[in-house]
Amino acid sequence: MAGEYCCYRLVDVALVSLLFFSCTFTQGTAQGEGAVRLFGGNHAFQGYLQLYSGDSWGTVCSDDEWDETDAIVVCRQIGAIGGVMSPKSGHTFTKVDGSIPIYMAKVGCDGTEERLGSCSSSNDTSSCTHASDVKMDCVIPGFKACVVNNGDLPLTGRIHNQTGMSVSKCAELCRKDGYHYAGVDPLSCYCGSAGDDFRKYGVAPNTECMSLCGGGALQACGAERRIAVHEVVVGSCSGSLKAGAGAIASPEFPGAYPLDGRTCQWVVDVSENGDTAVRFPVFNLAGGDEIHISIDGGKNWTVFNGTYYSQENPPFVATFDENELRVKFVIAGSSQRDEHVSFVLTFQENTSCDVVEFPNGYLDVVDGAAYRPGDKVEVLCEKQYMTEWKYSICREDGLWHRAPECIKAPPVGPSLVFTQTYLFMMLAVMGALGLIFFMVICGVICVGRKKKKEGYTGISRQESAEPTKAENEYHIDMHEGSDMDMQHVGGQEEQAIPLASGAMDD
Ligand SMILES: *[C@@H]1O[C@H](CO)[C@@H](O)[C@H](O)[C@H]1NC(C)=O
Ligand SMILES: *[C@@H]1O[C@H](CO)[C@@H](O)[C@H](O)[C@H]1NC(C)=O
Ligand SMILES: *[C@@H]1O[C@H](CO)[C@@H](O)[C@H](O)[C@H]1NC(C)=O
Ligand SMILES: *[C@@H]1O[C@H](CO)[C@@H](O)[C@H](O)[C@H]1NC(C)=O
Ligand SMILES: *[C@@H]1O[C@H](CO)[C@@H](O)[C@H](O)[C@H]1NC(C)=O
């Protein structure tokens, strides 16, 4: 991937200084090893799947292994945040150039991968032809659900029965009347109010809403007994949104935007987010048209024009940590356009905690890994330093909690005091036991001697007194030995401190 990563982000450095990094949105490229695109549809969310490798685009084989979990990964990689509409689209897209290679077969994603290239696959495509190329549809921004219509209408507003209906046309009609939702099937357009529980008669798989619209080439218009419900705000020329994630699309998306010289404007409140990532999964403007973006309340604007930027060369992903995103779309009214002019800008919570540096220690991070809110990382300190909290946790605001720090270790740590006290107590107890034993034995012997004097004889005296004396001696020895041991162990313990903390550091 060429281009720089762009960031406006506050970075906490050792709780001491706050550094403010800022940079502008940069030019990116959609190409690069492992890049994917959907080709030959009306916009970049539908078409034949192509994969970039070496220095060219190739296709992917739609064999028995190709299914929804694989398509999910493709939609995620191209920035279609709504997911999959159909993993094996029945729509007719512009045919791919038959001379391009077929790169992949037997794709087996588990659905969590960020890129198609991370999924298992085979490069043995000998049994594939271009007739079996994968073609698919991702969900377009604003699509809510494919819902069941068994006679009871799930949307309560006005119904338009006109021929030549399409998603964009229906959204426009419902928007004009102040509705919140636009539902389409091949014959009608149903408007819905904000409070409509359109899922109440059931939700069907997205693939059941793929019938073509009469009036919108390659738009998906629900099906008989199925209504594709969309939010009308997507595809409008203005909006005020408050969401952690969502999309802004050109007027009348998924249709082409009208070249009517308007200027559209949107304001998005993303204050709940830490970092917000902005992308242009669809970027196909007419020559003179421009998109302006500001993240500082409208003081500074970054401009992307349709002369320089394109679907193949879109403005690069940007991440920023500000509360508001403003977008302006200036339609110049140029006559030079292709029939699919449109754009989609997505914004998404994408907080990660930067790997902070701090004196005398470091975070035990994995190279190249991104740390998301909730992730826990161990704090490691250099020799002679210690940390009060073993872990720091990445927080929603992109800072570590608690901020990692290493402080100078005191000469005697609490664990050492504990050990010494413990040892001392052990020895005291042993000593006391020894003393009691000594006294008991002594007592026995004295009694024995006394009994001998009193005339007890033989075996019992011999067999009990002698070994008892030996045991007695042994215990005295042990007591003395233990005493010495205590000093010895104590000495060892003191020497062992640096060694132990050194071992911990390693
Ligand atoms: C397929 O991949 C293997 C292992 O990566 C490689 O050795 C082989 O050359 C590749 N075959 C083709 C046709 O690219
Ligand atoms: C629309 O068509 C349906 C049947 O196709 C009909 O029941 C309904 O009355 C029509 N509505 C209008 C406003 O024409
Ligand atoms: C989200 O952040 C990670 C790392 O912080 C970055 O690699 C990734 O590209 C970002 N995603 C988007 C959509 O910007
Ligand atoms: C706009 O951005 C430039 C460069 O990034 C910066 O120097 C300038 O202070 C900013 N202007 C305002 C009004 O924020
Ligand atoms: C379009 O954008 C490019 C890159 O920012 C710039 O160099 C060029 O002058 C712009 N063209 C027009 C006509 O504004």
C-alpha cells in the first residue's frame, strides 16, 4: 500500500507530555498486492471479484467452496460495512476481459479475516474458467433488511405503484414526503415512518431480495413477498447524523447523482468514538466535482476532486480523533461524466491504543498488532524498577489504563519482608517444639532414673532410656543446626534479591 497513514490523534506519553500529531488525508491506491475490487457493476459494491497480485488483476473461482463467509471478507476489505447482499449474484455485470488470469480457487475464509489473502485457498485453478468467476453484491449503505410481506404490510406510509421503480427512485419519493424508510419490491415502493417495526412479519436472508428493479439497472428491488427496506437519509443531499459508524453517499445513490450544480452538506457527530476511520469505498466523481472534508468544525477543509482522484486512485484512508466530521459535495454541473457517477464515504469507530514509550520499562506488545479497547498488555520494567500494576488496558478513548509506569524498586520489597517474617516464625515454632520435646524427654529420663533408683529393672529401662537419649541429642543438634540454617538462609536471601528481580526482568 502506498501513501501514508493519516492521523489526528492525541497520544499519551508517560502521562507527562501530550503530543499532537496532525497530518492531512493522503492519496492512496486501490492497487497493491492482495487488494480486491468488484468490477463491472454500477458501483464498487457489486460486480466480478478481482484480486490484485504481482502486477495485475485476476479473478477468483466460484467453486463449491465459495460461500457467504468468503464474501463477508471481501465486503469488509472493500469497505462495505453492511456486509453481504449476495455471495453469488445473479445479476449480469460487464464481462471481465477473458485474458486476465484466474488467481484463486477453493477459498475457505472463516469470516473474521480482514483480507481475502488471509483466507486459505488454492492456486490450482486448472478446473476453473472465466464462466465460473465469482460475482457478488455487497450491501449498499442504508440497506436495513429484507423483510417478509405476506399481505400485511410491514411499512405504514404511502405506497407508490409506478412502473420503472428503483431503490434510488423510491428513496427519493419517500424522502420528499418526510418518511424515514423506503421499501421496494419489483412492483411498488412503500414508505415507512421512523417508528415502523418493519421486521415484525419476519426477516428473510438478503439473497431473497435480489430481484432487479424495473427502473434501476442492477439495483436490488426485493422480490415477490419480500421488501428491501432502506433508510432514505442515504442518498440525500444533506444530513445531520449522530453515529459511531455509518455512511454518506452521493445524492440518489445507488443511482448516479444528478449534475445539477448543487452543493450538498453533511455533519456527522462522532463524539462517542475514540478514533474514527474514514474511507471512500466508492469514489467516481465527474471531472469538475469535489468533496471537501473538515474535522475541525469547518475551519480547515481538505479537497478531493474528481479530476485527480478516481476509484482506482481514491483518497487514502484517514483516521482522526475529533468529535465532528463535516462533508461538502460540490457538483459543478460538468457534462463530462460516466453513467455511474457516485461516491460513498464511510466512517467507523477504529480506536486503537498506540504503543507508548515510558522510562525504565516497556509494554509487552506483539510487533505490528493493533490494540483495541479492552485489550490487556503486560507492563515490563527494567532491573531495579517495578510496576504497581502488572497490566495496562486499552480504553475506548485510545489511552492506556492505567498508564504504564515503572518506579524504582525499594531496597526491600514487601515480598521479602513477608519471607523473612515467615522464616523467623517457622524457626521460632521449631525451636519451641524442640524445647518442649527436650523437656518431655528430660522428664522421662529423670522419671526413669528415679524409677531405677526405686528398683525397676532390666529390659524396659535399657530399651527406652538409651534410644531416647540418642533422640534427645539429635534434637538438640537439629535445633542448633536450624539456628545456623536461619542465619545461612537469611544471608542467602539478602544476596538473592537482585538475582530474583533480575530473573523477573528477563
Ligand atoms: C502455487 O503455490 C505453490 C506454493 O506456494 C507454488 O510452488 C506454485 O508455483 C504455485 N503455482 C502456481 C500455478 O502459481
Ligand atoms: C398499488 O397496487 C396494489 C396492488 O398491486 C393495490 O392493491 C393498491 O391499491 C395500489 N395502490 C395505489 C395507491 O394505487
Ligand atoms: C483501523 O486501525 C488499524 C490500526 O490502528 C489500521 O491498520 C486499519 O487500517 C484501520 N482501519 C481503517 C478502516 O482505517
Ligand atoms: C489548517 O491546517 C494547517 C496545516 O495543517 C494549520 O497550519 C492551520 O493552523 C490550520 N488552520 C486552522 C484554522 O485550524
Ligand atoms: C485536483 O486535485 C489535485 C490533487 O489535489 C490538484 O493537484 C489539482 O490541481 C486539482 N485540480 C483541479 C482542477 O482542482
